Amino acid sequence: MKPYDVIIIGAGASGLMCARVAGARGRRVLVLDKSNKAGKKILLSGGGRCNFTNLDVSANNYLGDNPHFCKSALSRFTQWDFISMVASHGIPWHERDHGQLFCDDSAKAILAMLLEECRSAGVEIRTGCSIEQISHQQPFQLTTSQGSFSASSLVVATGGLSFPTMGASGFGYEIARQFGHQVTDTRAGLVPFTFSDQLKGLCERLSGTAIPATLTCGQARFTEALLFTHRGMSGPAVLQISNYWQPGQRVTLDLLPSEEAPALLRGLKQEHPKSLLRTLLARHLPKALVAELEGLWWSELGETPMAQIPDRRLQQIGEQLNGWSLKPSGTEGYRTAEVTLGGVNSNELSSKTMESQRQPGLYFIGEVVDVTGWLGGYNFQWAWASGHAAGEVV
């Protein structure tokens, strides 16, 4: 049985960060991953350009049963620390809306950087390695498809359930339960909505149409692009609000987020009394969407000039434009979800070191923990920060 100081399960963002930090401290580090290559999800992210962090990061950008848990790690390895690391490797990047940072060229640059850092720190990475058994005794003993290994520190960086085609599984949760940890309920996050009522047909017909919109669910509210798809609705606004949505809940869609629609319609009536409502609205919304809305909300007034539409009716239509109440039938699930909500109960981990409070020497980092960020580089920043926190102490 080959001895190491640290074994990390998972060669993703958090696992590789943890490995480079621990290796740089002189620890003998082994990273095991069942995939045939490290960092597959890194390569897939951001449309292949890797939205590696955000200029504006705070605990408010994260969800979890304990909203304070992420603060310590995020404050000790910040977005500026990661940006500095990217700069030191000469990787060009650019900023997009909402402070999102992307590689100019390819996500491959971020993965190559992490692998180079690990190589420099003497980290051993084994891919195509499935774990068959983990013993409770100290040191931890792992039986794998590539032999048996032991270490005094075991780090679980297995990710969540999103992207099953990339090899995602619930293995990290199984390890947590094996050592007596609670796992909060998991569900797909940052995921498109699906519809089963008349909206399904509407979305199919509008598939490919995008608009700026505001989506609200409870206290959460996001104004970003919304995309109609043949299955329902997607786009950043939908992905963001999906983290806050529970099955059975309604969401409110504002199709004209920069306008008070009732006042807009009254003004259009005064300015263009002979025009049709759909003609005037098509200046503010895609023509195909306006045609669908007419069929839903004012079909009986389709050929009625604006001057003949009562103000109270325009008020109703305006209120619907600003507050369309929708009830998704569900989401597309883990197949297209970018993250997994829920995970290893953070109340049973040290917020400073990520170490288990139930089993000394056992650590959980990254997406496997009940910490989920918004769309926009926040989940990568949690991976870097939590991996760094554990790497400093394992």
C-alpha cells in the first residue's frame, strides 16, 4: 500500500486547487479521478471559455442552509488572488456583463495552468481510477482499480450530480454518509424551466427568441436575457431564478423590465390612436412574441384601433406584460443543470478548513458541499476558495 500525506478524490476545479496548495507545502499529494482526463467540467464551462470568477464576489451570491459558511474561505482566497494567478501564467481574459471574467481563448488555458501548478508542486494525478472501498481507520485506506493507497488526510472533491454525461455521480454524498454526515436534499440548479400547459406550445413556436426580462421568485429577482426553447425557457435570467424556485411555485416574468407597461400603452394610445396594439408593441418586443401574447391576452381586440380600446383594458394588458405569472412544470434536471443545490451539510464542517467535525482528517470542498453560487463565475470562485482553504491545512 503506497503511503501519501493527502489523497484528493476528484480532479476538478476544487480538487486541483487543493492539490497545488498542499503540494506547494511539501505534502505528498495523490489526486484520483474516475474520468479519463482531469478537469472535464472546466473545459466545458462558459461555452468553452471558462467563466473562471467574478469581479464582485460576496456571500450574498451564494445559497445554502448556512448562508454564513462560505464567508471565511471566500475572504481568504479572493477573486483577486485567482486573477493574479491567471495573470502570472500570461492567460488573456476579458470582462463581460455583471463582472463575469472569461478566457479570451479557451478554457484549456485554465486547466493547463492548474495542471502545471500541480506538476510543479510534485502532485501525482491518476485518472481512470475508480474507488472501490474507503476504510474508516486512520490513516485512511483506499482500495481502487489501480491499487491500494493510504493517507492521513482525505479530501472529497467529487462535485455534484450535474452533467451526468461528464461522469457526475453521488459518490461524494455516499462518502459523507459513510462517515456519519448529513446530506441536505439535492436538486438541479442553474437549470432551464420546462412547461406542460399551453405555454409548452408557445415556447416551442418561439424557440430561439431571446429578450431582456426580469424574473422574480419570492424575494429573488434577476434581470438578464431570457431565451425561449422548444422545451420551455432558458437563458441567464431563468438559470439564476431556478436556484430559488421550488416545484409547484409560480414565478413572475416582466417582459418590459425598463418600462411601466400600463403607462407605456396609454401613451401609445394617445400618440397612435389608429394603430393596432400588436403593431405598436412590436417596437418593444419581438413580433413573434407579440403575436403569441395577442392570442393569449387580447385576441378579441386584435383588429381594434388603440383609440377604441378602453384604458382599463390597456391597464390589464400592461400589468400582464410587467407581471406575467407562470407555473413551470419542472426543470430540465441534472442533464443540463450547471450545478447541484444542496449537498454535505456545512454545519458539520469547519468553515475555516473544510474539515469534517465528525471524522478528523476528512475534508469536503467544492460543489459536493451545500454551497451553491449564482451564474457568473461564482461556483468556480467557491471551488478555488474552498480548495485553497483545505490545501493550507491538509
